[in-house]
Amino acid sequence: MGTGDQDHEDPAKSVGGEVMHHGFDVEVARAYGVEAAIILNCFHFWAQKNAANKKHIHDGLVWTYNSRKALAEIFPYWNENKIRRILEKMEKEGLIVTGNYNPSGYDRTKWYAISAQCICQFSQFHLADLPNRFGKNAQPIPVNNTVNNTVDSGNASAKPGACSSEEWEEYLAYSEGFLKKQQDMWGKLVEVTDVKIKSGARAIDNLIRVKAFPRKTVHETIEWARVHEFWSLQLRSLGSLTKKGKNGETKFANILAARAREIHNAR
């Protein structure tokens, strides 16, 4: 099994010629703990190297890979079981995503990437060396029509029990208005149906009430995507916002990260 990007490197010395310090960001540590902050700091260091070298870019994220044994060498103050528990918790909390981009089907070495959600929450994890979210070696996350159709059916049209009637009416109006604007832009590619309106309203409710995104952030992100040259066609209805793409992130998180990156690069 391969040991990944840091194969045969002495973790106390360097990666790619630069010293890797085992430190952490106080803001991250305050929110998720020192252990997660240390690992995120190191993952960001390796991701910067990979982004600069235009490698390990998949599904719009920059990845690094290592076995737990190798990670135990990189973090000698933790054993393999401790590292496993930390990483599992980080994945559960949405700080990282995992994948398998090994060329050999027999190689089960895990790949790790800092999630779009984490990048949006902590601007220090933006990768300035990455030309854009869908760089030369990256492909835009494909629209999964099967998933979208599932969203627009069955219980997806019912009002969530914890959502107030006033809020539900607000979300319905917003979802319908969004669909009509998209239909004006894309014509027959967008249908304005009762099911799509309601599934969009449920997605808005989920983002604001369940995921606790600020209402202003949700609206501004959606409006940005609606007129974006790539995301506009990918977001033909709001019901798909809470569905996950191939990179393990929801469409809303991916759009949020793309918008944040554009704002960051414009500074």
C-alpha cells in the first residue's frame, strides 16, 4: 500500500523543500478542537503543494493521500487508532471529505481533501495557486438528473413539520420566483411545476433552519449561481441544492465555495 504524497519524507523536515510546521489556527481550534486544527493545517500545506504542481485535483477539490501508518509517522505524537478517530470525527463534522483515486483497484489508500464547507468557513484554506475551482485537471461536478428527479417527487413536496406556515409561504414564493427567472433565461430546459416549487422550498428550509446558514448567505449564493456562466444551468431548480455530488459535498456547498473563491481571487 502506498504512503502517498509524503512517501519516504521525514515529516519533521519538509515537503517539497519547505518546512512543514505542526501548528494550528486558533480560530479553527476554538471551533473544532486542537487535533482537527493541526491536521487541517497539514492537509492545507500538502494541498497547496499539489495545487501549485497541478496534481491530485479531482471533482473540484485538491487531494492528498496517505495510509494511517504513514500518518502516524507524520504525527508521531498520535498512534494509528487515535488518528483514525480524529479523521472520522473530522469527516462526520464536514471538515474533510475522503475518496479513492488510486490507479490500482487493489490500493485502498485513502485520499483526503479539505471540504468546500470548511473552505467557506475558514478563508485561510483557500488555495490561491489553483486557477479556478475547475482547473486544468479538474472537471465540473456533473449534474445527476436521476438524483434531481428523486428530489422532485414523493414527500419532497410536503412542508417540513418544524417549518412555520409564514416561513413556508416565503420559501414557496422564493422558489417559484427562482424557477420563473430560470425559465426566462433557459426556456424549455426549466419547468415551473408545483412539485419543483415545493422541493425548492424544502431545500431552502433545510439550509436555513437545519443547516443554520444565514438567510442572507443562502439568498446571495443562489442569486450568484443563477447568473453564473457555469452554475446557472446546473441549478435549474432549488431542490438539488441539498443533494451531494461525486466529491461528497452538497451542491450548495460547492456553489458557496466557488463564490467564495471568486471573491477571494478578486481581492
